[in-house]
Amino acid sequence: MEYSSHIGNSKLPKVETTIFTTVGNLARKYNAIDLSQGFPNFEADRTLMSLVNDAMQHGHNQYAPMQGYYGLREVISEKIEQLHVHCYSPEREITITVGATQAIFTAITAFIHKGDEVIVIKPAYDCYEPAIRLNGGIPVYLQLNAPDYKIDWHLFRQKLTDKTKMVIINTPHNPSGTILSKRDMEQLEAILKPTNVILLSDEVYEHIIFDGADHESASRFPGLANRTFVCASFGKTFHVTGWKMGYCAAPESLMAEFRKVHQFAVFCVDHPVQCAMATYLKNASHYLGLNDFYQKKRDFFLDGIKSSKFKYKPSQGTYFQLLQYTPLTKERDEVLAERLIIENGLASIPISSFNVANRNDYMLRFCFAKKKETLEKAAEILCNLN
């Protein structure tokens, strides 16, 4: 049969292989040290893995409830209330998802119709725009500027129109490593107050914040919480990205629509892992200690490259560090990233991939969620570049 006419009418005609796949393949081909993709190269806590095994041994191997294992939703509700003084109903306002990406896709799919505008703050993680376009929406870009990547709220206000259906924020921010302050969130709250715009808050690095700063979750602000989908990731928090386990919290009216899509997309999520997470989360030190854990890795990496020619501002959150390379070269970031892999055996992510029209900021993103010896080898390579 002939399917070319259907292929020519692709719903995502401009989507090609992601930069993560491209860089990952090249890194494997040249056996490069991989500081590109956002996953740890060290093992998760054996206690957590043992809890998953226990859950399987105790028969939690069939479908979980569509909304998620109740015990896990309950402990998530308690965690959010303790940290952000906002209470979500475990029964009606929290859903367990296949990672944060599925939560984001589901929230967009539940509400975005053809012609709806969605404000996307660039540089942005690459899953937002395809989900918007698949549902007929129109991404409206607010491009942030290097090296600070701070939001100009006056420009943000200008992006709002009567067609704006949703705004997407990400804090701590991937790829820049910046965070939104309390003042930022208050300004967003004030700007959205007279509108019925939905907010999608990507908070997958919620427990990785440095230098004594707080994570200003959208759930902390009443005028935002009542319109927001908060999306989070256990995979990022507990070094198990391959488990694809996350959650979404939102007001009941929004969550009811979310679940209509969720039940037909995946129905439910891995049952034994949910049971294990419910037990593991009861010990708050398992997530509250991550700030210090990753700050030590950030500082170790930055100390290792202090004699290099790279310029940087220490990451405020996430486990990513941007390095500006203009003292070395003025070539495009994709060119330098490829050359670093082929000639020097070190993989990173060029930031232009996340910018409007692939704007070159002369920045590369490095993941420091790695073993000490991996970071030492990477730092040595960076210090020897001329």
C-alpha cells in the first residue's frame, strides 16, 4: 500500500532527531565521557531498590489504580503541604504519571485546542513545543538572554493576548540552571490574576537548589496554585531516570480533565515502584538532603575547571552547569560540541538547540550528576583546551 501521502501530511513536520539522541550517539561512537544527558552514572539508594523488590514479592504486580497508588498520593500531599503550605487532596488533586514528560504532555493535551496560544520561555526543554503543536496550539516565545537568563516581566506581559490559553514555566530551569525567585513568582501571580490562563509549572528539579535558596513552587502562591499543573519527577530526584516515575498536582477542576486523557494514554503507572516510593518518601531526608549532595558535585566540578578558559556563573539549581566558551573560540556551539566529542572525548549539549531560531549563546551545558572520577576526567579535558 502507498502511505507517502499520509507521511507528507506529518503532524510534526519540523521535528527531527533530538539533540540528546544526536549527541548521545556521537558520544558512544567515540567513547566520550558523557556529561551531555541528564542522568546520573552512579547507583540509586539500595534501600529504594530493595523496597521495589519487596513490593513485587508482596504481590503488587497487577494494575495500580488509574490515579496512582493511594499511599503514594497521600505522602506526596503531605510533602507538598509541609514544604509549601498548600494542601492537595490525594483523592482528587494528585495523579501519578509516567515521568514528568507524560504529565506535561497530558496537561497540554487536556486543554489546548487548535489556535490556542501557549507562552514558552526559551531556552526551553524540548518536550513542550511538540505537545503544543500536536494539539493544534501555537507556541509563543519569550526568549531569555545570556548569561543571566532572567525573565523580563514587562516583555512577558506583552506576550499575553486573548488567545493565550497556557503559560509554561520551569524552575529550577533546564538548561540554564537558574531559579525563579519569590519576587518572580509574585510578579507572575499578579500578571495572571485578571486572566483565566492555565499555568503549567515544570518542577522536576524541585529538590536540587543551591546556596541556601528556596524552591519557589507555584503551589506556594494561592493566585497561581488555583490555576496550575505542578509536574514533578521521582526519576530526577532519586537517580532512577529509567523508572519513568513522576506526578502531577492540580486543583480538582483541572485534574478531572487531566485524568480523562491520562486514563486513555497510559491508564496507570508501575505498581511496585509506586508502593516503594510511598514508603521511601516517608523519610524526608531522602529528598531534603539532595541540595547539599548535588551542591558538593557542582562545587567539585567548578573547582576542577577554575584554571580553564571557560566563563561561568555557578548553577542555582538542577544538576547542570553552563559554560561560556568565548575566550576559546567564536565558533557555533554545535560545532564546538561535536569537536569536543571527536577530538577530546567529552560530550556536552549546545544551548542553541533550546533557543528561538537556534540562537548561538556560546554556551555548552554539562551535567555534573556524575561520579567524582568522571568529573575529574572531564575537568582535566576542559582545562587543557586552547
